[in-house]
Amino acid sequence: MNPSLPFFVLASLSVFSALMVVLSRKPVHSVLYLIFCFFTIGGHYLLLNAQFLFAVHIIVYAGAIMVLFLFTLMFINMNKELEPHKTNLIKVAATVAAGCLLIVMVGVTKGAESLAANSTRTDVGTVANLGKALYGQYLLPFELISILLLAAMVGAVLLGKKSVE
Amino acid sequence: MQLTNRSKIVVNKEMTFAEKIYLPAILSGLLITIKHLFRKKVTIKYPEQTRPVAPIYRGWHVLKRDEQGRENCTACGLCAVACPAEAITMTAAERKKGEEHLYREEKYAAVYEINMLRCIFCGLCEEACPKEAIFLTDRMVPSDMVRSNFIFGKDKLVEGVESNTRIDISQRTTAHRHQ
Amino acid sequence: MEFLLIKFVLVVIVFVISLGIAAYSTYAERKIAAFLQDRVGPDRAGPFGLLQPVADGVKMFMKEEIIPSNADRLLFILGPCIMMMTSCMTGVVIPWGHGLEINGTFYPVQITDINIGILYVFGVVSIGVYGIMIGGWASNNKYSLMGAIRASSQMISYELAMGMAVIALIMTTGTLSIREMVEQQHGFHWNVFTQPLGFVLFIICAFAECNRTPFDLPECETELVGGYHTEYSSMKLGFYLFAEYINMFISAAIISSLYFGGYNFPFIDQLGFSPNILSIVGTLIFFGKIFFFIFFFMWIRWTIPRFRYDQLMHLGWRTMIPLGILNILGTGVYVLYKNGQLHF
């Protein structure tokens, strides 16, 4: 068996589901395809021996954030009539913006071939190694992000509090 | 205006800490329910067990026969008149020659029907009967799926001729007499 | 090849046991409900009504299958499938016993011991909510949708608090693998003694995640007819109901392995039996613990009334999560003290 076969199966599935996110007519179907897409991306993490990342990806993205997406979408009555009319200018602007994003992404991956994935190390993504990396080498960015999240949490609590009359 | 001295003034008092964390309340609730786990069950498993009924219970009617197996009923209609629920209907017929062993009097009920859905089991038919022909017994009226099956004709009301198919009402009559 | 065969046999056994226990949980639920209410419960099918689950199953299969004409057909069918699949998947990482040593080879009684064990459980549980959401939405019924929305918001809220409780546990045990956690509780060193608050938080969240009373708002009959499974009939409804019982079994197993020592029992070393016998006894005791927790789930159900929705959210966000954070802080101090890095 070709060792890269699982990768190609997963990759084609993720591309397919990502396309279906855009092409589906019903918004709920789009979200479900997006969830499926997240699963296939999680599969890629597994192929890279990053089990912890896989689990967190599934719990946080597929399990929590997408539930909230679905949650909001179920409330919204998506009718054809209610859809705002898009002018040609907006369409052109959207195309240009998306094209720019594509260029940026391609540019990012351009230098990636020098960082060939070291697939011989099987313990690279385990919890212990990840923890050591986060609390050792990347301690400052990690703590900064946690402060950012704390700020967001405080904000959420403030919003959630009953307003004082 | 105070009608009784049992009224209670509702106080919306602040809960104490122990009440606020709910867990003690939940635990006491759990204790109450677990006690019930070991209590005697109140269920009566009906077809096998039956609830004990009083000797003068008023259930499924019976039309009695006399000692020679002749029907007591003479279709006088007093029971139907007495019936407050108008559940009883009957058609009278004259006794033919050669039917003396079937009917005690010259007149008998060719059709005798009690609508068990209307009957309130008050026992007034029994009180009204001059011939000691109708009695209420301690048998329950069984359930059924069809309304028409609750109109009991003579097939379900008249007792059998043989001694083992007779319906015993002695307890009821003695209870009657003792009053 | 032999490895695969053993794993396959284990998978089949765990699957059959989960289904069997779930089936008899329905019977136990009805019996316990009856006993707690001074009744007798089902006793007609077989001796003591023991064949009742079989009768229920046959009934479910025989019922007419109805798919509402305006429903999203594919998703309508997908809903119960996801629900059933996710609830069966969780049993994979639970260590059912220490293991048997046959001919010098050690066979652990566990399907797989992945190093993210407990996170795997969380991942699968968080997928489980899609079964309810998709089913409720696809039914095209307002009550179903309400049930689905309630289910999703409830499960997300309580997943957080559950995660907090488990984080504190991970801090004391230093591992994510459920097997290692169980091994550390050897004898009577159960985690419930070091993590009492965490245990209370975890079990409350487990109730909420299983949609059991007092958190059964998604299928709250008094308000929502049948909740998310209003439109379901036949075995698809059966799948939803059945998955709830499998979930209950699995959460009982997880609670007993995380906090009550799993297959460990007190005085395990003083008995002096051979390791294999001890392992079998341990598995039996593990199942005893599971049955106790299943009973506890039912006991609670027939004792406490249902929460109101705002009370549910209030409890989840304003009580459970702050308590969870407090527990994490306390555990941090405890861990430091235990390691001798903190001096008073």
C-alpha cells in the first residue's frame, strides 16, 4: 500500500467537503459539510502524529464552535426573498478580496518545501512534548494568548451580567 | 378577611447558604425516595389477586332461578321503573304450555337487558323486585373494547340450572336480612 | 494478525455488553421507578418481566416508520445514526479490567489505550450533540427544533464545566490516559478523596450531558411534546432512546474509573490471589460500581424535578464554571504542596 494513500484520500475528502460548503444551497448543509471538513483536517493531524491537536481540534472546532454556528443558523429563516440584493460592485470587490487572500496563502506555502515534515519522529505531537514546547520555548506567546482569552472571558461575563437599572 | 386560622403568610425569605447549594435538600430527597424502595408495594396484580370486596358489594347482576330451576322473573317492570339510570329494558311474554319447568310465573321476560354503561350499581332494582329475581353480586363487570358488548342480555344475567352454575347470593341476602 | 483478532473479539464483547446493559437499563429504569413509587413495574413478560426489553425491542421494530414529508430525509435518518454511533464509540478507551496473563503474554482488557484517552471521550461526546441537533432540525417541527437548540446549548455549557473538573483531575494524576489514571488509584487511593469537588462537578455535568433528569429539558414532555424526537417513530426513535441508556452506561463507567478507582478495590494486595483472578474480580467490581452509578442516575431521576431553562443556564455558567476554576486553583496549590514546592 502506498504510504501516502491515506493522505490523498483525506485530502480529496477535505477539498470536496470544503467545496460543498460553498456550493450547498441550504446553509445548514453548508455547516454540516464544514464540520465534515474539520474532521478530515483532524485526520491530517492524526497522520502527522499530533493526537492532542486532533482531539482539541475536534472538541473545540467541530464540537463547540460549529454547534454554535448551527445553533444560530437554525434560528435564522433563510428565505430567498430576505437575501439582500448584491450589487455588481460588491461582487467585484468580493472577488478581488478572495483573490488577494489566495495570493497570500500561496505565498505563505511557497517557502514551506524547505521545512520538510519530519515524519520519522512519532512522538512529536504527543501531549508531553506539546506541553514542554508550550511551557518552554513558546511560553511568552502562550501566556499572551491566555491573557487575551481572559480579557475576552471578562468581556463575555460583563455582557452576560444583568444590566443594572 | 380571615376565614380560618390555618392560613399561612408567605414569606419570600432569603435562602441560607445550605439551602442555596441545594445539595443537602437533594440528599434528603434521595433519602425519602430510597426509603420507598423497600416499602410494601401497593399494587394488586389484578387477574391473579383481587381486591377484597365487601359482602354486600354491588356488581354484575344476576337473574335468579328457584330450587327447581325456573326463572323467578315475571317481567313486572318494577326494576326498570325503579332504575334511576334507566339502564334496564325488558320485553314480557306469556308462558306457553310445556314451559312450566322454565318459568315460575305465567308471565316471563323474553328479553331482559341491562346497559352496564348506564348502570350505576345502586341496587334499587334489587330493592324493587317483588319476586327476589334480580340481585347484584360481587362479580366485577369485565372490560370490553366494544360499547355494544356492555348491553348484557339474559345470556349474561340469568344463572345456570345446574348447582355448580348457580350464583351464590346467600351472603348478600343474609346481610340484607340483618339490617 | 493475532493482535487484530483479540481486538476484534474485545470490540464485539464491549459492543454486546454495552447494548445488553443499555437494554436492561430500560427495564431497570422502569422497575426502579416503580419501586420508588411503591409500585411493581413491568412483570408480565417472562419471570419478573425480564423479557420486557425484548418485547420493547420487537415493538419498536414493528412500529410504522414515518418520515415527515417536509423533513430533510437524509439528515432525518443521519440524526439517530450519529447519536447511536457516538455513544457506542466511547467504550473504546475505557479500561474494563487490569488484564489477563495467558502463556506469558499480557492481554489488557481494553480495546485501545491511546495517550489522549479522556480527550477522546470529550471529542466523541461533543460530536454526540449533532445527533440531537440534526435530528431536531431535520424534523421540520418547532418543538423538535426547540429541543435541539436546548440540547446543544445545554451540552456546550456543561461540557465546559466538565472539562474544568477533568483538568483538575489531570493536574493531580499527570496523565490523559484513563488506564494510567485507574492504575494510579491502586487499592483504595481513589481520586474521589483528593477531588471531591471535582467529582460533584463531574457527576452533575454527566447528568447534563446524558440529558437525564433534572437536565432533561431537550425532551421535556410538559413543554415540548417529545422534544427533539417528537417526529421520530419506530426504531429511529428507539435509537435515540437507546443511545441515552448507552450514554448513561458509559458515563457511569467513566465516573467510576476516573473517581472511584475503576477495577481497583480496597485490600487488593492482602487477598493473595493470583493476578488473573484478581483481575477478573476487579472487572466484576468495576461493573458493580457501574451498576451503582446507573442506579444513582435513575434514583436521581425519580427524586428531583426538572430545572427551568434559565436555572439550568444559571447553574451551568454562574455556578459550575466558577467552581471548576476554583477547583483548578485549589488543585494547583495541592499539587505544589504535595511536590514540596510550597512551604507554609
